[in-house]
Amino acid sequence: MDYSNPEIPEGINTSKQHPLKDFFILSIGVLGSIALCAFLLGLFAERLALHIPFSVEHELLESIDFEDSDESNTEVQAYLNNLTSQLLPHIELPEDITVQVSYVDDSIENAFASLGGQISIYRGLIELLPNENALAMVIAHEIAHIQQRDPIVALGRGVVVGLFLTAITGSSTDRFVGSVVSDTGTLTVLGFDRKQEQRADEIALKAIAKYYGHVNGADELFKALLKLEDKDAGLTPEFFSTHPLSDDRIMGIKKQADKNNWSTIGPTVSLPDFISHSK
């Protein structure tokens, strides 16, 4: 038998497809799988969080250092307490859920709802509001977040997804948990999505309609913040970081009023003089 050693054709072991293409496809697949897992875990965490007793929120709240309420201005605090108590009967809260509002003497234009029914309202935001109706919309909106358990849902979603990504990246789990239980870390993960914001707007507007008999002034908060953003050359007010503003947010209020035959015309209530004096 004759043996021959034929010459191997050039490029026989070389793919015509660029090797980076395979790497790119594999990377997209891995990243897509991670994103899908994070999304599903987030949904699971949201469902699970709704079954966490409200008393647990109070326990978590003890580990958070909120900015102290301005105890020196008792008139403003008493006024906010009274307005909140007037709005509460128009927002159905479960018996075990309580609300506490705190006035923070700071120029930041913000207000937020957090764990344990805690609502913080900053002087800077109140200064933007033209009347009590707009302030009532702010308070009712934050109460609505508490009614829907949005703070614990957002926290659960943030913690579960954060722990998953921490495990994937090999970062320190202890460091992540430590940041979450701190005041800055906790407030950072309490971002509400568009669906939660829309639902809170709807609940709040219904309460405003019941309390005042109309919804005039309810959208003044968003109008004031948009003017502030335009005035400061695109600088986003702090309130928008925790309450994303979609293009149709203000129109959504008008549509809801039209749908429910709530009048958009009616007298607005002036803010008391001592609030003006505190500015």
C-alpha cells in the first residue's frame, strides 16, 4: 500500500465567521439570562413583600436615621398633622397601618413615603406650592404609597435583586446588606415605578375630590416643579428622583377628573400665614 501525505488545504481549520461574533452572541445570551432572572426575582420579591406584616416595617424603621422633624416649628408640624388626619378618612387604610408625617426644615424640594408609614415633607417643597390643595395632593399621594405597601415592595425588590447581582459579580454581600439597612441605602432603593406612581395619583386625586368637593389645585405641584426645572436649566428637582414624572402625568389627572365627573373648578385654600413666615 502506498502512503501519501497530501498537503492540507489552507484555512481548513479556520471558521469563516469572525470569532468575536460567537463571543458577542454568548455574552448577549448570558446578560439576557441574568436580566431575566433579576426581573423574575424582582416580581417574586414584590409579591412576597405584600405579605410582610406592617409591624416588621416599624422594626426596620428603627435602623434608619431620618432627618429630624423641625420640633422648633410646632405650628407647621401641627398643621401638617391636622391636614393629614383630615385626609386619612378618604383613603382606606387597613387597621394595622398607621401614618406619621414629619416636617423637615430643609430647602430640598422633596417629600417621600418610607417604611412604617413614615412621611417626610421638606420646607423646600412646601415653598413651591401655591395653596393648601396642592399640599394636600402631596400628602394624599404619599399616604397612597403607604396604603399600597409600595415602600416595603420597593425595598424587597431592591434587596432581592441587589443580592442576586452581588452574588453574580462576586461582591461582598455583607457590604451590600450594610448599605441597605443604613438610611442612605434604604432610601435609595425605595424608588417607585411608573405604575406605582400612577396608582398613587389616582388614589390621592379621589381623596382630594372627596375632601374639597373638587380637584382644582391638585396638579399645581407638578406644574410648579416643571417651572422650577425649566428655570434651573434642566436641573431635576429632588422630588422627581423618587417620583418619576412622565409626560402625561398632569394630563392623567385631568383625564381621571373627567372620567369621574370631578369638577376642576373650585376655591383653593390659602396656606396659613405661619407657613409663609417659616419660609
